[in-house]
Amino acid sequence: MAKRPDAAPAATTTDLDFVGDPDYRQPLRTDISAAFSAERNGEGKASTVLTEALLLLVLQSVAPARVQGHALAAQRSGFGIDPSEPLDRWGLGQYIEVASRCAINPN
């Protein structure tokens, strides 16, 4: 039993080929699967926290100048964001806004 994982991603969970570290990729897929499951079960907080973690990971893989530039553009357009704050201090809305402006597409 010790060699069996305590959780596995659903077969329908998207592959994460953009995550460079293969030892991190599978546990992350499991977390994404858990976020979808939490959402289906009405566990919004768990789903939100896992989604934030994934978007933070993705934004950390983008050139900092690019993220900063899109954060500044979002701020200039009236979006509530402080580009000078570290990424790990942002919230879900900021992650979504800047990730969409960066046109991040894992496929």
C-alpha cells in the first residue's frame, strides 16, 4: 500500500506539458482534478485556492517584464491591481486578468 498514491487525477484532466518538471506535473494534474471535484461538490474555497496556485505557477513561468507590462496595462484600464505587489500577494481576479492578457494557453 505504501507505493500506491493516495489520489490520482481523473482521466479527463488536461495534460500539463507546459510544466517543465515531470516530477511536478503529475501531482499538479492531481490537484487540478481535485479542484474540479471540489467545485462540483460545492467546495468553492478549495477550488479557488487550487486555481490560484495553478495560475501563480503559470505566471511565474512567464518573463517577469511581460507579466509586469500586462499588469500595468490592466491597472491603466481601471482594473484593480497593484503591479508593484509580488505575484504571490495577488488574488484570483488579478491572476485571471493578467494571465488572459498574457494570452497564456497551455495547449
